[in-house]
Amino acid sequence: MGNNELMEVTDCHMVKRQEAGYVTIAKSDLDLDDFYQWGIGGTARLGLATLIDSNSKGFGRITWQNGMVKALCKGTKGQRLATLMLDGNRFGGEVLIDLLMSEQELQVLALFNPTVKSLSAPLSNMQSLSILVLRGCHFLKDINIHLNLQSLKVLEISGSSSLTIIPDDFFKHMPQLQSLNLSELQISSLPLSLYTLGELRWLILEGCSHLKKLESLRKLANLIVLDLSTATSFESFGDKTFSKNQKLQMIKLSKTKIKTLPVLSSLRDLTHLLLNGCVNIDRMRSITSLTSLQTLDLFGARKFKEFHDSSLETIVGLKFLDLSGTLVSHLPSNISNPLHLYLKCCFQLKQLPLIEGLVGLHVLDLSGSSELNTIGKGLLEHLTCVRVLNLSETSVEILPSLSTLYSLRQLLLARCLSLRTLPELTSLTKLEVLDLSQCSALAEVRDSSFEHLLCLQRLDLSETMIDRLPPLPNPGNLRSLLLKKCANVKVLPPLTSLAKLEELNLSGISSLNETGAAFLEYTTNLRILDLSETHLVQLPSMSNLQSLNHLSDKGCPKLETVPNLAALTKLEFLDLSGTAVRDLPPLHRFSNLRPLLLRDCSSVEEFLHLEMLDPLVPTVTELASGISQRT
């Protein structure tokens, strides 16, 4: 990083405003949703944007020199150093101690990947310190030191695989501490002094894989975020209820061994409850009072069977509900209008009844729920806002009408082996993706199905039983047309209107031999072209396909030439296996080419002179021109 470039103490998305040469962190109007995308994104390490006062001037002007960042700000006695950020890979322990002894007025100290094995004594005298970050402490073994840091608000000690014990009185003299990150430490318990930090708002214990239990959190009345995700040994809380932690907004217990949660009914501000990968949870206590809840994630909680509540209608803020990979066989009778509903691989789910609360749904994903064979009458008619409907790998035989799904962008039905027909699609004018691949029972698509889908960008009918492709939009926006192994197709509609096409797969359509591939002269934007096993005898000139990077003509035994192949200088993949091609252009022109497949190309003249001196070591006496220059 060069001089005057910006560097932040924490994750880049936490800094909302930057000025040339300065880093400013202000609370402004931030909330937890700035750090989590529907509650399942990465964790903000320190929560600075919610902790630093809105009148703060930030870290001041900073510079970077030889792996060190300094920030100067003016005090009553002139300039003093306010911020020091060091890359531990560039500084040894002795250099660090000297720096700390000479900079006692520091307000912010951040050490990334420090090589120290124990905390340095000079830290205990840094009375002005408000932020201390020790991130990636891979060598740290001992923190048996009394830190009298009365002004400290933010502390991170993370990444040590050797630190197993923190002294019980370690936090005794940090009364102002608001954010604490002990991620990836190998501690089996937390020091007793931590449980007295009444100002603590963020407690991050992510990846503390030896931690099994927390004692009572009753004194942490200001706690907003509790993150124990990937603390894979964690089993229980010391409290039966969170009634004293009513400010909690996020509880993250992903991939822990927790079986029973404390009573949550008092958490009216809770917005995110993340239990994905919690394989011991089998049911959910009443959550109807969690009226602010936006995200409930139970993905991969493979023993979870049911909610205590028969209805989730009162949770009016719910945006994201993920029950994928659970044992749920039915849903609550009413769910208060979520935006995302995921029920992937719910093998006990056989039908989805009409749930009127889903009227605002944007994403409905039922893929992989292989026993699902019935969509409730009228359900899809209510989903007028749905944008993604994924029924892939279900047992649905008949789809109800889709005529009211005016907002639908993606209709995903891949590997629906029982699906035989499609309903009318003409009203889906915003549809961009239609995936019917491997619907092996689908034999017919209505003539008018596609021609009105002017926004359609990807159409996949691979491995279906259709014998003809209906007319396509003209003009169209189609980028991908996939008809792989549609062996029954006898007639293709005109493809000359597909000027924007980037991917075309017609492999296995042997009838193409009769109609030819003259349409390739118009598909000038193609990047991927697969004509394998089409038995084509002749190709048009390829000189206009200059964007092509993947070409396969495999299994066309009568194809003797690829006209103007030399013009395809962007090719990365070329498969001519099983063709009668005789000549190859000089290969030095193809600087990006990696696989060149010529298996069973007995007519390629440059490769005819082979003498098998040893069954395992062929000797090639003449190679194609330029191949010796290829890597």
C-alpha cells in the first residue's frame, strides 16, 4: 500500500464515509442490516459504526510507511500520534515494545498478524487507548497481564491456536468495554470478569471450538450482538431466559451443538436468529412475541421437526426464513409475509398448502424436496410478487396456472422427472431464466410458450423428450440456449434472430445434419458453442465468431474442416475428437488454448507418423505446426 492510501481498522464495509487522506467512522443511520445481508453474510468484526459516537472525528489523517500506519491529530500541546496500525510480519517483538513505550498517548492500536507470544507490559500504561485490535495472533500463548485500560471501548484478540486460558480478572479494569472479539481462541471457558461488563454491546466468540458453555449473561444488559457461530463444542447457556438482555438484536449460533435455547419471548428487538447447522435442535419454542424478527435461519438443522407455534402471523418484520435440510413436514398455518422462503431438501415435505401470508414473497425455493408432489390450489396465484420459483428435483407432475406471476424472473424446474407438460407461459413477460433440464418426461411445449418472453436470457431444455422447439422471441435477448441431448428434436425454429446469443449447446441433435448450421453467421457474440454428435458434414465460415472461447465438434465423423478456424484466436477449449478434420492452423496463434482434444482424428496429417516403440511410450515424428511452442 502506498503513501496516503486509506486503510481501515476493521472491515471495509463498516466505513461509510471517506475523504481524501482521512478515515471517518460515524454512526449516522447505521443498523445491523448494514453488516448482514438478510442475516447470513459475514460478521462485522468490531461493530465500530454502532459504537463510536456520531460526533467523533474518526482516526484522523493516516499514512503508511514500511508496513506501519500512523495517524496524527492535534491536541492542546500540538501534534500527537492518535492511531498506530502495524503489520506484524514486518516488525519483531522488540521493535513493538519500543514503539509502545514511546507512544503512550495512543487512542487506537491495531496489530495484524503480530508475532508476539505474550502481551507486552507497556500496554497496561496506555491510559488513552480506546481501541485495541490484535488480529491473527497465531503465536500468542499467554495474556497473564493486568491491563488497566479504563478508557478502552473496543478489544479484539483473535486467531490464536495456542491461547487456552484467559485470567479471571483480565477484564476487571476495562469498565467501558463495549465490543469484545475473541474469535478462534482455544479457550474452554470465559474469564469471570467478562460477565460483569455492563457496557458490553458486541460479544464475538466465533470459532472458539473448545468453548462448551456460557455462564449467566444477566449483567450484560446492553448486549446487542452475541456471536457463537462455529463454536462447534458449544452446548448450553447458564440462563434459562434472556429476560435481562432485552436489547439483543442478533443471536448467531450457527454450527454449534446447542439443543435448547433460553426463552426468547422478551427479545422484542431481536432481528436475526441464526441456527443454521445446529444438528441437535429438534423444535422451536414460542417466538410469536419476536415481532422485530427479520431472519430465522435453520438451514441444515437436520433434526428440526416443528415450531411450537401454529402460526407466525405476528412476526410482521420477517424477511428471510430458511428451513432447508430439516425434517419439517408442514409449515405454520400463516407466516407473516416473508420475502425469502427456503425449503430445499425437506424430504418429509409432501405438499405445500395455500398460505395467504406469502403474498409478498420474492423467492420460493423448494428444490431437492423430492417427496413434494402437490402445490396447494391457489397458492401460486397469490404469489404475484415472486421473482424466483425453484421446484427443481421435486416430484411435481402438474404445475398450477402461472398466469398471475407477472414479476417472475426465474422459473427453475430442473430434474423434475414426473413433469410432463407446462402451463401457459405467455404472461411471464419478465422471465429471464427458464430451466427445464433433465425433465425426462417432458415431451411437449406449447407453440406460443416462448415467443412473448422478450426478457428471456437463458433457456435450458437439455435431456428432455421434446420433438420440436417452439418459436423463440424475435427480436430476443436470449444469451444461453441449451438443448443438450434432445435427441427427439426434428426441427429447430429460425435462430438467425439470436444476435445476443453467447452460449449454444445443440449436442446430440442429429437432425442438425439435414438443416445445417448456417445460422452461425448471425450469432456473432457466441462464446461457447457445442455441436458434438450432431453428425454435421459442413460448417459455415467461423471468421465472424471472434469471441468464441469454447468449441466442440466432437463425434461428427464426416466433418472434414472447420472453415477459418485460424480466426478464433480467443479459443481456450477445442475438441475435434472423432471428426475427419485433416488440417489444423498454426497453433502458435492460439495463445489461450489449453485442452486440444483430437482423439480418434485419424485424418489429421501432422499426427499420422506414429511408431509404437513401446506400448506405453509413443514416439511422434511430426507434430502440428506450432505445438512445440505451446505450454
